[in-house]
Amino acid sequence: MGRALHLLKTQDTVLVAATVARQVAAGDAVTVVALHGVTVPTLPAGVVVRRVPEDLSWNGLLEAIFQADQVVAW
């Protein structure tokens, strides 16, 4: 079980949702971080969604990046 972090900086999120669903099905802990103004797609239960800078600071994002096993920027 890995820890995946997805950084959303685009509105094109169809592939994001499919990728996150596969990771959750595989047992990974998944966090999705939306940068300012990005709409988050519908995601499976258990996915943690955070928004920068509304509920996660830039320093908090940096810490989350270093804690993740995999980071994907979209």
C-alpha cells in the first residue's frame, strides 16, 4: 500500500478520476490537492481532498509532497 499525492492544476480531470479510482482499488492511500480555482472531480470514498491555499498552506503542500511515495502533477 503506497501513498499517492495528485496535484490538480487543470480543469481536465477525466484521467485524474480514473487513475485515482485504480489506486484506491489497489489499496493505496490517495490525497488529491487542488490548486486555487481548480474543480475537483467526483472521487471514490476515502480519498482525501485538500485545497491550496484555502485549507492547506504552501508549506503544508511541500511537506505532503515529501511524505508521499508517488506525486503526480496534472
